[in-house]
Amino acid sequence: MARDFAGWLSSQGWLVRTEVDVVDIVAEKDDHRLYAEVKGATTAPGLDVDTAIGQLVRRMPSEADQSVLFALVVRDEPGSVEAAVRAPQRILDLLGMALYAVDEDGRVRQLFGRA
């Protein structure tokens, strides 16, 4: 799934690296840097989504920086998508966090945000 999302980012013009300093994906484009955490198949999607959000929050700069973006990527299946979108959109906006889902065929869809 991370490979599919990385490939999609590359097709969108991002320069993509994987597994960088315990971050699943780091991508750069037009003076922007994107940090993405990818959560695949799981028996506890809510816990995994909450963990991923926490991982992304720890990577956020202490000062506001519009050039740094964050994304949570989940499997495109009901349990994972429901867990991802339960976070209030207002909070995701404040955090500058986008949500994406990747289906079993590797197709990516954006659920929320601006990355």
C-alpha cells in the first residue's frame, strides 16, 4: 500500500523517499515537504489511525510552516476509512493533515485535505 501511494505521489510530480527517519514516506515538490504515515491491513483500525495521527503530530514543526504538509493513508475499506474520518475536520485543518485511501488495486483517493 505504501508503494502504491508513493507511486501515485510520483505520478503527481513529487520526489518520493520511503522509510526516512521512521517516517513511511517523505516527498518533496515545489518547495513543499510532505510526511505521510501509511496504515495497511489491521484488526484495530481505530487504534492504528490514532497512532498514525500521533506519529504525524510529533513530526510537526513548533512554528507554523505552510511548506510542510502531512498525510494519513489508510486502506480503502470501511473500517479504516471510518476510523480515519472520525477525526474532526476542524482539527485536521488546524494540523494541516490530509487523508487518503488506497484500494486493493492501488488506486488512491483523497478523503480530505490539501496535500
